[in-house]
Amino acid sequence: MKGTRIFLDTNVLVYAHDNSAGRKNEIARDTLLELWESGMGILSTQVLQEFFTTLTRKIAKPVESASARQVIEDLLKWTVVINDGDSILAAIDIYNRYKLSFWDSMIVQAAVRGGAEVLLSEDMSDGQIIHGVRINNPFR
């Protein structure tokens, strides 16, 4: 996917930092490395917030807050879409039209707003295209 702007859902980031995730850890780490090298990665404030909470509280071996903060500080070098009032309204429209959860709708609107061509997520329908963004499950 060289030259393709790619938005990462929270689960991809978490798997990249969760050594207990087996094959998903390997796939997610390779994906992150490719995006670091290409500079084509996109995130949102929501993804970073969810990532911090999951990494420090919800995985088998939680990461210390200071370590998670350092990872996020590094990720802030990527394109980061800031969710605002217009983001919420756009997400509501996606929610109503595509019947996604509100939180997934927020992810999709951020991918659209950030100019992503692909959204990597295991939580949404693989292959679905919403507002020009193709959803791919990297773990299938």
C-alpha cells in the first residue's frame, strides 16, 4: 500500500504494543513500521485516547503510564485529526446512513477528514467503502 494514506483504528495500535496478541502483534508491528517509513499514517484524537486507556488498563500486561505517554508523544508526529463539533455532526450522519456504532462512525469521519484512502480496523466490515475510504481488516 505504498503511497496510500492509511488511518489506523485503535485496535491496530494496541495489537502493535501488546506482546500477548500473537500473530496480530506481528502484523500490527509490521504495519506500523511501514507507516513510519512511508509517513502515510493518520490517527485521530479519539484513537490516541482509546489507545492510552487500553494500553494502560485493558491488555494482559498493562504498560506504565509514562511509557504509554512516550509512545503517544512519538505518534503525534503523524497526521492527527482533531475531533470537534463538526466531527460529531459528521459522525452522526455516518451513524444514521451506515448503521455503524457512534464510536466507529467517529473513526470513519476522522479517516475521511484526514484524507485517508484506507482505514485499517478489525471492528468494521472488511471491504466496505464509506465516503471514499475503504475499510480493510489487516488480520483477516
